[in-house]
Amino acid sequence: MRQQGLRVTALMAAGLMLVSMLAWSEDVVVTRSQTFRGRVISVDAAGIRIQLARGGEVTVPRAGIVQLTVEPPPSVVRGIAAFEKGDLRDAQLNLGKVMMQYLGLDTEWAAKGMVYFGLASLRSGDYDKAAKAFDVFLQTYPEHPLSMAASVGLVEIELARKNYAPALAQFQELAQPYDKQLKPAKDQLPYAAEIYLGIGQCQEGLARPADALDGYLRVIGLYPVEPFYSEALYRGAELLAASNQNAKAEGMLTELIENYPASPFAAKAIEARKALGARRADQAAAAKPAKP
């Protein structure tokens, strides 16, 4: 009776494993002499470890792999979808569970998931994880269309840490292709906007307001894409107001408030415009001749 119970338990375990394998499509790793089927469970520089469908595990050396088909884990699918919807917290949570297991896997979802994890970590202030994700991405996928996002992300980390001089030099290097063309391809506009916004912030951090304003005005004039455009409007207006160019500053703040009410800088713009109005009223009162 006890043996029958053990047999039932074993069959149930095998059944659960089979259901799990069917729910998650089979991965296939092909070398010149063998084909391995099952589920990839980790990846590193040396090889790909796969849990075989027939039982057991094996690590296949990367150098010998000629073809690879690996389905994304459910958490990666959820994380990528969350990032593309703007839910960075959920993206970081889901991608952070498994992305480091797939460092350098040569699939589109692994590349996208890695850079998305880096960007989500950057926005949450987890700079060490962001830097690791970006570095791995650039080492593994140097020609990928998202490589510019990873390169900019690494410089954004320097900016966030207030390392303004090295960040400025790196932003300026990334800006070189855009310096030579006023109208880059549409898919490059966000990168150009982020780079010149970053240049402005670095110049501002180095106490060079005129150079900073040039960076913000370039975003405003040439690369009007969100979320960078509204931030450039706000930062540019603040510098104009500081140099007593109140009318120009107010115009930029009004554009931000009226056209980009969902921007995180809209509330700040409202307060800044109120302050400019109060300053204008004070100046007008001071300019009136005193009553005899």
C-alpha cells in the first residue's frame, strides 16, 4: 500500500513537471552535433544551462551553439509590458526576478528586457543595478538598436551622481552625430533630446547658465519630444527668469502649463509663473512715482 502511495506521488510530480513544461514552451539549444530540448534556467559567459525535458541538466558551451530558441519567462513578458505602459515599478520588480539569470542571452526579449531593467532601475535610483544592466547590454548587444539607450543611461547615472564634468564630456561625445544633422531619424529624436537636456543639466551643475540655456533651447527648438521637451521648457524658463528675462520665461512656462499638464514639471511651472507675476507686480509698484 505504501509503495502504491509513493508511486502515485511520483506520477503526480511527473505530471506537474510535464504541465509546467507545456505551459512554458520548450527551449531548444542546437550545437553542431547535438540538440538539447527543455528549459534554459541560467546563462553566463561560459555557457547555457538547460533543464532537459528527459530529465537532468546540462551546460552547453556558448562557443559551440549554432542555433537557439528560448521562450521568455512569464515575469519577463509582464515586465516588458509594464515598462512599455510606463509602469516602471512593476517593470523593475518583474524583470529583476530573472534578468540576471539570462545575462547575454542572444534573443530579442533578453536584450530588450535587460535594457528595460536598466532604465527602470535608473529611474528608481538603483544606480548599481542599472549600470550592471547597461554594461552587460553593451558588451553583448553592441549593434542592437537600443544600444544608444544603454549608452545614454550610463551617462545619466553619472549625472544623477552629480559627476558633472565627466558626464558632460560623455554627453558631448554622444551628441556628435546629432551636431552634424539638425533633423535625425524619428526614432533618434528622443535620444537627441535626452542628450542635449543632459548637456544643459551638466552645464547648470558646473555653474555655466548661458551654456546650459543653449542646451535646453536646442531641445525646445529641434527635438520636441516628451518627457524631455517639458523639462527643457521648465529649466530654460528658470534660467531666463534668473537673468531677468521675465517675459520669455513666462511664455515658456505658459506653454508647459497649457500644452503639457501631465508633465511632472507642470505644477512647478504654475508656481514659477505665480512668482513671476508677483515679481512683475512689485516692479510695477516700485516704478510708480511717489504721491506728493
